[in-house]
Amino acid sequence: MANLVRWNPARDMVSLREAMDRLFEESFLRPDLFGFGESPVQALPLDIYETDNDVVVKATVPGVKPEDIEVTITGDLLTIKGEFKSEEKTEKRNYLRQERRSGSFCRQITLPATVDSNAAKATFEHGVLGLELPKVEAVKAKTVKVVAK
């Protein structure tokens, strides 16, 4: 048999207020809950700029060996994958703070222009991955000379 309960609007308002308080507390005390903490942007910071002939990408990947980085270009989508490897833990340690990254990363970026992936060049120096991605001929700006009659 169902019991009827009288609706009390004040009870619902208190629960709404408590929910809003909890929302604000969690957003300031645990900012990663809403995407402000460790994000892909922080895990793999990038600089991307365009020249007349190339799209240039610089990615900071400290502590990663060049052979552990995978770069793929599919259409206008650039994907950079790799892994930050942690040191082998042979002994139990009582960490006071552990902030060095470990684990895999994957960053995908839509390129601003169509590039020739067969002519792409990758360099790695001092923890910075550099990519030079030549634009296809159809995308390059062409100058047409105006001739007077």
C-alpha cells in the first residue's frame, strides 16, 4: 500500500541550497573535478604556428625518449602519443610529495591547413618535439600579377 507524504517546499529548498554549497566547495577545493586540474593541455603543452609553406608544431615532452613518441597525421588531424615512464621502484619509499608525471599521453589537434604527411619532418632536442608539416600546394597562397592593358 502506498503512503502519501505531504509536499514541503522548504525541505526541497534546503536540499537545493546544500547541493549548490557542495557544488561550489568541490569546484574550489577539488578543481580537477571540473577540468581545471591535470588536463591534456597541461600533460602535453603545444605551440602551433603557420608560415607561408609549413605548419609548425612544438611539443614539450621532457623525459621521454624520441623512440617512445608516435606521431600520426590523418587528414587534418595530428595525433601525438607517448608515455612518461617512471623510475623502477625497487624499494618501498615514504614519499612526502610525488609530482613527476608517469603514464601515457595522447594529444590530438585539428590542423589549420591540409598538410603533406609524406614530407613531414620531426626533430627532437632537449625534450622538445618539433614537427614541420608542409602545406599542400592547393592551400598555399598564390599571387596573381595584374597586367594593365
